[in-house]
Amino acid sequence: MPLPITSTTAALLALLLLLLAILTVRQRLRLKAAFGDADDAALIAASRSHGNLAEHAPIVLIMLGLLEYAEINSTLLMVIAGAFVLARIAHVIGLHTPAEPGKSPILRQIGVVLTWLSMLVLAVQILIGVFAP
């Protein structure tokens, strides 16, 4: 299989996305809410965890694939891919963890920071590759 790191990461993220879609549908069925969030904390958490993964995963997978295709250090790519998958799992758990109003659970914070760091490192690696002599 070409691009094994990107392929494996895509498969793991697809499974996570499917799980989150199922959790969202379960909450919608529970509330009989076809649209919106019914002002329900569990549905909001389920919907946002699904949506947030769907928002971040595509660009990370594209950048990961570009770098893997360019044969950038595979160990670095595996670390970044692993960090991103763990970040998304931490974010999901954090979104489903009850918290005081105005306070974000620590796993959600870790998930956000690791997601952004993964994206930043991938973007910088691409720019170095594009503009390096």
C-alpha cells in the first residue's frame, strides 16, 4: 500500500469519525431532534466532537500525504500522525467530560494544543520543502 502512514492515519480517523457520527445520531434519536442541538449538552458535545474532527482531519491528512510522498523522515511523520490521532481522542473525551461553566476540561485543552502543534509542524515541514534551496 502506498503512503502507509497516511493510509493508516486516515483509516483510524475514519473509524473515529464513524464512532462519533453514531454517537451523534444516538443523541438525536434520544431527543427526537433531527436538526439543531435541542439545547442539550450531550447532543452538543456529540455533534461538536464529530464536526471538529471533520474540520481538522482533511487538511492534516493532505499535509501528511504530501510529506510522505516527498519521503520526509517517516519516524517524524509517524510521531506527528500518532500525536494527531491521540489529540483528537483526547479532544473527544474532553468534550464529553462535564466541566464548570467557562472551564474547559484538561483533555480538551490537550487535544486542541496537540492538534494545532501537529498542524503547525506539518505546515512548517511543507514550507521548508517548498522554499529550501
